[in-house]
Amino acid sequence: MLKIKKIYAIVLIFAIIISFIIPYVSTINDIKTYTISSLDEFTALLQKEIPKKLDAYNLPGVAVALAEKGSVAWERGFTNNNINKGITITANTAFQAASISKPVAAWAVMKLVEEGKLDLDAPIDTYLRRWKLPPSKFDNGKVTIRKILSHTAGLSAGGYKGYDPEQKLPSLVESLSGSKDNKYKVQLVNEPGSAYSYSGGGYTILQLVIEEATGMSFANYMEFCILEPLGMKNSSYIFNNRIQRIAAAPHGDYGQVLPHYAYTEKAAAGLYTTAHDLIKFVIANFSYTYPQPQQTILKPENIKLMHTKTDESFPFALGFMMTDIDSSEQIIEHRGTNRGWRNKILFNPQQGDGIVILTNSDMGRDLQYDIEMIWLKWKCGKISKELRSTLIQRLIIDFVTLMLLFVLIIYIIKALVRIFTKKHVFVLKKRKKMTIIDQNSLILPLSSIFYWWFIFYSSYILRGWVMATFVTIRFANITLLFILWCICIVLNRFFREMEVE
């Protein structure tokens, strides 16, 4: 009987191990073994795999659009009805674009440069009346539009968490001044041009510059002069009734529905758009390689300028990130991360190819990376350095998970052997007086669980953001094992060896 119980225990343990390993191996092998030779094969693969990954990653939905040889090639939305709490996701569903708002706003800035209303290299204060850069130990005169567009101006306020929709929004000047939240005060913190430092605050300055130069609100100027001419009919920097009717519901890291956080800083984070509309913007960026007669906003040579790095040592051009695939090939991209949204655009103007990936979840990053990896392997034959780092991160987390699981299994086996062999008989025993060791065996594991949650799963550390949403979703497995370890330590305190009389 004892041997049978041991066999059952071992079988159960191995079943647990396999249940952990299979999802990891299958996902990694998927990426390695996918071989795509045509658009039809790629779209068939997406339609087969995305529903599986929505379930595996516990995501509500995603919208994807593709460009091929300078034209829209394919677009579709996918919905996980078990998770999604909003409307069915289609290519015409509106998502908050987050930081993809920036390259669209950059087009407006370049249009005003083209019209002679702005100069890329003039001091930014030249165009500001309602607000000025606060004094600093650096030369404010070196802050220019070119440096702001390329995130090399040395400005603060990397990103914005947004405001609750019931909350009164600060004015644009209040936001820049940090009067509502000093964390987002925009000021010069580094020598302009000396380093790359991502700044949403810089684009908030550009939002004000556009208003000062045109006499229009930023949202209206963008709608009439950029979005409508590009045919982006279901896009807006205002969350109006038209957008509300077609908007997906944002979801948090637990699958909970989040509010549509609002932004005064619209140029940095406030655009709502659809996959159908955003692929049009991507294609408009092909004007200097694949002529787009309907695109009359910018001259092709100025679009090409926007795709040219200001300094080879920095990753950004004017509004766009330039990602090296290898020494001879670059992909242009921009990601968007707001609470409840994870998005990405990638394109290659030389080939006329591009992809839009929009997700309505804090946990959408893994799916975004999976789609991006497969697309890059198809188009470029290899993936970017960033994605290679992501794969390494996944493998490290998988390795740590398996090691923790292995040690935990050994611990449990030893405990089971002691019980089955009756060499050690444990009983739940109440002690009259707890020793320091007893107290620590209770307090340390329980407090460790609390601090683990506080650091990785609460929004207090990053002031509105959850740290765990910035790593692979597999980190949750380490969390589960950590909690199990703590529980085992607590249980070990309650079960004491019976004294032999």
C-alpha cells in the first residue's frame, strides 16, 4: 500500500512538471519552426494561432493590420469572449494608441515646418507664449524641435499614467508646470543633444507649439489637417461619442475592466485609432519609396527626413524609432503603452511592408512580441536585438521557474517520504509559547508574500503602473511558486514531530 501511494505521488509530481514545461516549449518551438513564404500563409497562421494565444495569455482581444508593397493587404480583429468585457474586436474597433500618438503628432509638426511656420533648429522658446521652459543649469536655447522629436532634448517626464475620467483634467499649461503632479513637470534635466532620453513631456511641449502656431486646439488641428486627409475617419485625439461607440474596453493585469484614462497630454498619449486607420498612416510613410498620390500632407523628402536618425548613436529619428535588424537593414517602429493598452507599429519603407498590432490589455505585450517575431522572421529572416532580448528574458524566467519547481518537488517528496514511512509523524499542534523561530516561520513567509505583491503587482511603486506588466506573462509562474514555497514554510511550522514516549 505504501509503495502504491509513493507511485501515485511521483506520477502526480511529474504531471505537474509536464504541465509547466509544455506551454513553454510549445511557444518557443512555434517561433523557431514557423516558416512563412507568402501573405496567405502568414494570415492563415495568425488566424490559427492568435485565438490559442489569447486563451493561453488570458487576453481579451487584438486587432492586426498588414501592408504589402505599399497597399493594405489584410486586417482583422480577434476576440476572446471568455475575457473580453467590451464590444467584439474588429479592424474598425478603436484602441487608445498610447505613445503611437507621438509619430502621428510628429507629422503635424513637420507639416508646419514645411509651411515655414516652424524651424526644426530654432530654440523652442521662440514659439512659446503661454508657457516657457523653466530656468535650469543647462542652456535652454539648445532645446529645439529636432531634439524633442528625437528624444535628445534632455527633457523630463518620460511618460504619463493618465487621469481618471471623472477627474478634472489639468490645463496644458498646468500639466507642463507640474501643478497637478510634480512628477510630470517638464524641465531640462540633461544637456540637450548629449544623450537619448525618452520624454513624453517633450511632445506635450510640441502640442503647445502646434496650438501657438496655428491658433487652433491641438485635437482640432490634428483632425482637420492630418487624420482626415489621411482617411483616418475613426481616429481622434478626443474620446468623443463617435469613438466611444466603437472603442474596445481596456483590461488590467488581472483581466479586470479599466476606465478609459484621459490625457491632457494628447500628443504624447491621447490618440484613439483603429487598425484599419493606423495601417493607412503606416502606408503614408512609404511616400518616398512607394508613391502615394492621395498623400498630400508632406513632401516625400520630408517623410524620408523623419526616418533619418539625427545621430547614429541614438535610436530615434524624428518621431520614429529606428531598429537595427542587422548592419544592412533597419525597421521603423513605435510602441504604445498606456494603462489597459499595449500596441506596436513596424514598417519597412524600402519594401512597402508594415504591421499594426493593437491589444486592449496590460498583459498584451507577449502576444504583441509573438506576432512581431513571426512577421520579422518572414520579412527579414531574423528578429531584432530587442526581441532577442525578450526571448532571453523568457528563457531565463522559464529556467528559474523550473529550478524553483524542481527544488519544491524535492522538498515535497522528502516530506511525503517521512509521512509514508512513519519515521517522522507530524501533527497539528498548538504551542503554549511561540519561540522566535516559530514567529519568524510565520511572519517572514507571510510578509514576503505581501512585499512580493506590493513590488510586482500593486500600482504604488510605479505610481499607477504595475511592474509585472512590463515583463513576460510567464513571470506569474515564478510568483505562483514563490507563494507555494511560503505556504510550505508556514505549514512546516504547524506540523511538528511527535515526541516518542
